[in-house]
Amino acid sequence: MSVPRTALRTGIQLGLRTTLGAQSAKLSSHAIPRASIARQTLQARKAFHTTAPRPYKTIQEAKAKSKTGPFSWKAGLLFVLAGGGLIAYFRYEKQRLERQRIRDMSKGIGKPKVGGSFNLIDQDGKPFTEKDLLGKFSLVYFGFTHCPDICPEELDKMAEMIDMVKKDVGNVLLPVFITCDPARDTPDVNKQYLKEFHPDIIGLTGEYDEIKRTCKAYRVYFSTPPHVKPGQDYLVDHSIYFYLMDPEGDFVEAIGRNFTPKQAADLIESHIKDWTKPLRKD
Ligand SMILES: [Cu+2]
């Protein structure tokens, strides 16, 4: 806060009060209390009114002064830099508040309940519940290993996101694949399939009803037929989202197919950087 405020004051003292003042008032409506802006304007006004105009001694001096005007190029440059800095700062602050708003939606009253408890089995056949996700951010994807094109494409993207996030902010993201096709996707099928994409991805399967319940909890459309005979072919339809969950198990944001891996990684990293509580890095 101290940098842009100083910049604001510098801009005002340069005498360009009207333009910058109007701009900062517009940009800062949610970042700086109005009282503080009023105070700064008052200070600037005082500075204006108490400074006595300096009389020119000679006509030459007066002429020289009038050529450059009241503002030197240095003052102009400083003003442009200060203004640019302010705009960049408020843009950043606006984005941060927007992320906070999205996050708070799932924390407060009337939160859209996405996610919740589940009791599944990982790719090594070990039990895995929602508690195993706590302490890190998690990126949850629902799909199935027989998926002809969409899942492979999305999992390739997921692998890219994992690497980018890991490189930039450390090992604080758990990527999770939950099958919508438990009849065919056994722990071992998941294991063989997922290692083609990224070694970090945890593959979960489970009882049909438990998978169905988990899909419902994450608002994932589930269409797997209940009683399939071995070898019988069938289609599985599913929603295509990456669900970003925070270290306390709360839903943060759903990342759709319109995101490139880089855009998705940037968004995930921003949320991770906003997180102020402890994070597991193992
Ligand atoms: Cu798929």
C-alpha cells in the first residue's frame, strides 16, 4: 500500500491533481477507503494554497519559465511512471479480490457445496478418502480409462499443469483422477493408464454406488450403466472440469476446457500464492 500512496501523493504534488485524482478515485473504490482519498486531497490542496507564487526578477526569467511551463519533463515522466504504477497495482489488487471472492463463495454461508466426503481406493489398492487430500491444494478430474479422446487430451493438459505449478510454487498440488467407470477401471487399470501421463496423478476407483455418490458430490454428470456384463461395451458420458480444492477440502474453482495448460497453471498458482495458512510440501 505504501508505494502507490506515495506515488499518488507525488502525482498530486506535481499539480496534476484533477486527472490523477479522478483516476485513482475510480480505480481505488474498493482498495483505499474514501476518507483516506479525501485526506490526501486536502493535504494536496493545503500545499497548493500556502505556496506563495515566486515573483520573477527579470523578463528573461519570466520568459524562460513560460517556455517550459509549470511542469518540467522530469515531472511529467515521474507522473507517467507513478500513474502507470498505480494502474498496474490496482489491476493486480482487483484480480486478487476477484480470486478471493470466488474462494469466499465456497467458505461462507450459502456456499455451493462441491466435493465432500468419499471412500475410494487408490491405484495401489489402498483406501483413500477426502482426508488424504487435506494440507495441499488438489486438482480433481473425473474420467475413465476407455475414453477415446477427451480424457487423454485433458490428462495431457493436467500433466503440463502439474509440472508448471510444481516448478513455480513447489510440491503443493495433489492431482487426482476419479473414474466414472468403476466396473472396468480397477486400481491396476488406473495405475497402468495414469503412469502414461504423469507419475504424480493419484487414480481412484471404488464401489459403483460410492463412485456415483462422489460424482454427485462434485456435480459431475454420471451416466455409467449399473449392471454391465464382463466384456460388454458401453459409453460413459462425463463432465469435463478440473476441480481445484483448497487445503481444507473446500472447492475453489472449476477449470474448464477453455483454459490452456498455462492459463490453468497460472490460475492455480495465484490461488496457492493467496493461501496464507500452512501447506504440506512432501
Ligand atoms: Cu473422458
